Amino acid sequence: MYFLLNLTLTIYNKAILSTFHFSFPWTLTGIHTLCSGVGALTMAHLGYFTPAQLGERENMVMLMFSFLYTLNIAISNVSLNVVSVAFHQVVRAMTPVFTIAISIVFLSKRYSFMTYLSLLPLLLGVYMATVGDYSYTPIGFFLTVLGTVLAATKTVVTNRIQIGRLQLHPLDLLLRMSPLAFVQTVIFSWMKGELDEVVSFCKTDMSLKLVLALLVNGIIAFFLNYVSFTANKKTSALTMTVAGI
């Protein structure tokens, strides 16, 4: 389910940015975080989970994690705007490698030789499945690699938050992250001047078809985040990144 939603959202994001000419990656990220927050809040009101009571230190951890959460989504969307989907998928296939490196350096984890060996056919398989249009720009290459490192870091940190001392429910974590991330994306969008461009775009080019496309995009993002956090808690950071390939 995670793999399917991840691939669907990647292709959908590319379509929104290119086909619909909605070339506003920060705004698209804001829609993702807004829909994720609304979805998590709805689930809380329906009684699917009860938000935990956190202290000042835990809330500061949530704030710092929200920056990572925001950057991970935003950099991925920004890079998709300047590289092909095939190139994006090949580079993102390196996420398990970065996950292992981060786990070894910061968590002192160790992996068997067979674990390293098992990654080779996965990487080769992604290359063979996506061979074709590897178009990218220098900045696109840099942003795609940066997004891959951020994705690995976010996956490791998400796992630690959910199985560590906090023991947060996946939807509770999403409920706390999404509003903070939404505010951050709006601020970043305003600082880059993208917000003014979006207002102008809405006055001249916005259509009902695009509104519905953005809404469906946001709903997919909510379910992807929920499935991602849930699976991460029940498995491991490395398993999640391999599944994301």
C-alpha cells in the first residue's frame, strides 16, 4: 500500500506541476500538509485515537521535526518541477543507502553483509524499470539528491519518535506535524514570492478541474503520510525506505 501510494503521489505531483501548469511546489506542499492536518483532526473527532499530552520539551521536538517534515515534502516537489519522473525515481532509490549510513553514524546500528548485498538487485531493478528519459538540470540533480537524504533522515527520525519515549500514535504525530508544516510552507511561499504568483494564477487560470485535482492530490498525501507513519512504527526505517523504492 505504501509503495502504491508513494508512486501514485509522485506521478500525480508531476502531473499537477507540469500538465496543469501549476508550477508552485511550495503551495502544493502546503496543500499536502493542510489536507493531512484536516484528515488527522477528522480521525481524532471520530474517535480513532486520543491525542497525547506532551510537555514543553516534547513540543520542541515536534517543532524541530516539523521543519524536517516540511523540507522533505517541499524539496521533493521542487525537484520534480525540474527533473523527469524516471530520474527522480532512480535517485530516490538510493534512500536505503542513506538510511543505513545515518543509522550507523548516529544510532550505532550494524547491518549484515547480506543486507548490503540485497540492496544491489533493488537498485538495479529500479534502473532497468525506469530507463529512458533521464532529463535533469544541475540544480535539479542537487535538489533530488538533497531530497533523498532528507527522506532517509525523516524516516529514521519518524521511527525513533514513534517507538522511543514519546510512543505517539501515527495519526497523533501527523496531527501535530501538519499544522506546523502548513504554516512553514505558507511563510516560505511568501518569502519566495510564490504566494503572489499563486494569487495571480487563481484569478486567471484556476478551473474547477484543477481544484478537484488538487483536492484529490491532498487526500492521497494524507493517506500516504498515515500509511507511512503506521508502517514505519510497525517495521523499521530501512524497511520503509526499501518499500518506497
